[in-house]
Amino acid sequence: DSGVTQTPKHLITATGQRVTLRCSPRSGDLSVYWYQQSLDQGLQFLIQYYNGEERAKGNILERFSAQQFPDLHSELNLSSLELGDSALYFCASSGGGGNEQFFGPGTRLTVL
Amino acid sequence: KNEVEQSPQNLTAQEGEFITINCSYSVGISALHWLQQHPGGGIVSLFMLSSGKKKHGRLIATINIQEKHSSLHITASHPRDSAVYICAVRSNGNQFYFGTGTSLTVIP
């Protein structure tokens, strides 16, 4: 158990819908990272937050947004969902920007 | 062109064998990570390194910054080592790039 929690575990929804994925980092970790893992593209970095501020942005689509709240949990919002958004979404946390990351169990999103 | 290349893509070994997985990257980095992903999907960070060599139990990771190359070694491999091993780098521009992974199967 990494200490990082993600909810929900599984999510099935329809095209055009909007969903919110939630991540709670390990106690004391200030950085949260979001990743997408799909069958055709592998793991991709989406975005990083550090203590509530956006620190780095990767291949995050404009339809996606994220934020980190004062209690350090983070949410990833995915809107206008398309079939190609079906993937595993991982959250990871670390104590700082350059430290080892601890991964959550992931949320499996299926868009029908 | 991928920023991170791994080899081999697939690897089958007999229990007890010494295993090496290679990773080459093309960008300037601040750190390199080796990750392990089991069939259930969970990801575990094995190593984070920026120079030299690290060892955890039967696992050893090395990095050569000048050659932009890293290796992950598993000594005395065991069936429980069967997993996908992923190399990832954090670039100097604060981006993360991932290799496509090496699928390892260790046969008893």
C-alpha cells in the first residue's frame, strides 16, 4: 500500500459526459502528479501540482483540467469525453518536486 | 522519435537467471525512474537516480549520464519478478517521458 488513494476504482460513462477523478496523496506529500495510461499510447504525464500550485504541464488536453485543494487532495476533471479517453488514470505523490513518487492504484475509465 | 527507448520489449528467463533491461534517452534529465507494473495494473517505483548506481535487494540500477543510458539488473530472478518494467525520465524542462516497458516473465 503506497498510501496514495484514488477514487473511484472504476468508472463507466458515455461519450460527451464529464467525470471527476479524485486523489489523496500520502500524508505530508506536497506534490501530486496525474498520468494517463492507454493501450495505444502507454504512460503519459498530464500535470503536476505542488502545494496547490500548478508546477508542470504535460500532454493534458484542453478538455481536461485539474486542481489541488488546500488539504492537498487533487481532482482531475475530464469533460466532453471521447472513446479515446478510455484509459487508466494514475495519481502519484511525492514529498517535493524532485523526489521519489508513490503511485495510487489508479482509476479505470471506460467511455462507451 | 521517442524520448525514451527501452530494450528488450519482451524477456523470458528461467528462475535464477541474471536479467538486464536497458533504457536510453535523448533529453537532458534531472532524474531517471525505474517503475514496476504488475498484471493487476498497480505501479511501484523501484528506483529514482540521477547518477551512479543504486541497489535494493536483488535489484540494481545504474545510470551513465554522459551516454544517456541506464540499466536495471535483477539477480537470481524469481517468478514473482514477472511484471512490466518501465523506464521514465524527468527532463530538465520538468516533463516526464516514459519508455514503452519491458514485459518480463520468469519461468520456474
